[in-house]
Amino acid sequence: MPLNLEQPKRKTGISLTPLIDVVFILLLFFMLTSSFVPWRIVDTPLAVSSAPKADAEPKEVAVLTLESNDGRVLFKNQLFVIDNASQMSDLVEQNQDKTIAIKAKKGVTLQSLMLLADQLKLLGAENISIANAFSSKETK
């Protein structure tokens, strides 16, 4: 009978421990070196009621109603779209000497409201006001 001197072959397994260590170190590295975008804070001071100044003449108010989140704006029964720069520019030019008050219908998000205010400011509007959302009158 022949003598078998070969060692039985051991299965060589791949250990996952070093792989997990490397992945953990990479994760930790990227978490510590990444910079996150800081939160933008919008300063919206609330209006304080005060007695009107005797020498100050109250400005006329042009009320824009933000109809929906897709940028439809109603002004004097005429429909405008925020994306149409020429329409919005004409609207701002016609009401340059007035305070532009923005009202929002129910369901309009704050993001849409701020987008409209930013667009008006970029087009040259100087006096922009956001109408009181908590007034007792319901916006139609």
C-alpha cells in the first residue's frame, strides 16, 4: 500500500475583518473632512404697530395674490407668472412708488412666497411686504 504524504488541503477563507476596518476608517475620514452647507436663515421681523408719523405720507399698497406653488400671481384681476421676467418687470415698474404686499392663498408654501419676494426684489422693487397670514379675514 502506497504511503500518502500529502497534507490535506485547507480551505483558505477571506477574512472580512480587515475590509470592514478599512471601510470604517474611510467612512470616518469622509465624515470628518466633509463640510456641510450652513443653514440659511431668513430674517423676517414682525411688524410692530405704532402710531403713524405725522410728516410721513402713507404709501399706496399694490396687493399681489400668489395663487399657487407653480408661480401664478394675480394682480388687479390679471394673471402673471413669476417665470415671465418681462411681465414681472413691467409690474414692478408700474408700482415702483407703491408698497407691494404679497398675499398667499391657502396651500401655498413658504418657499413659493419667498421665491416671489426674491424675484420682485431682483427686478427692483424696494418696498415688499408679506401680508399677515394670520388675519381674521380669509384670503379668497
